[in-house]
Amino acid sequence: CKVIIKDMRYQYDNFQLGLVSGGIMSQLWRTKRRYQLHTGGPFAKEIILTIKLPLGYAVDSPLPVDVSSPLGSYLTRYRADGELFTLTGKVSINRAIIMPEEYPKFYSFIKKARQAENIGIIFQSQEE
């Protein structure tokens, strides 16, 4: 996700959860494969990030995301509670090996998860 704080004093728009980037995920740029893909799985990864909002700020939470496939799942949840904002992200890969004929579905799943991970979360000053 991208965190954007709208104020001249705060400009931070480069945060990445990293749930579907790095490691084997960074190698998934082809839409087809001739050989099987070793995922290093099955595995699950969860990140919980809690941010204390600066005084006078509010957050525009995006909608929750749930991308499911027989090969894995990706979900994000957002919760604003007073001055705290919590983002929870989870990814799981259900197979150690993805066969070439399964790869297009796996690629599609990862592509959707990457798109979901790049949605913006806007923290905006209420003093404007």
C-alpha cells in the first residue's frame, strides 16, 4: 500500500508491505513458464502495522481486500480507532511447486495481490 500524508511537513508515500514482493515473488514477471516454479512454500506471512496519527489528522481507509485462489490467498484489513490506525496484511502460498499448466492462475493471483498492495491510504490534516 502507499501511505500518503497530505501536509507540507509530512511527505511519505513510499511504504510497501512487501507481502508479495521480494524473494520468489520478485521473479514472477513472465505470464507463462516452461518448467515448474518452486515457491519455497507452503508458507504464510502476516504483517500488522499500527500508526499513531498526528494530532488533527484523520485517515481515509480503503476497502478491505480479499484475493483467494486454490494456490494461495492475500488479504488486508484496516481499522481506525481514535488516534490509532491499524493495517493487517496476510499472504499464504499453498503449494511448494507450481506446475507450468497452473502458472497462469498463480501469476494472475499474484498480480491481483500486487495491485491490492499498491492502493493508497491517505492521512489528511483536518485543520484545512
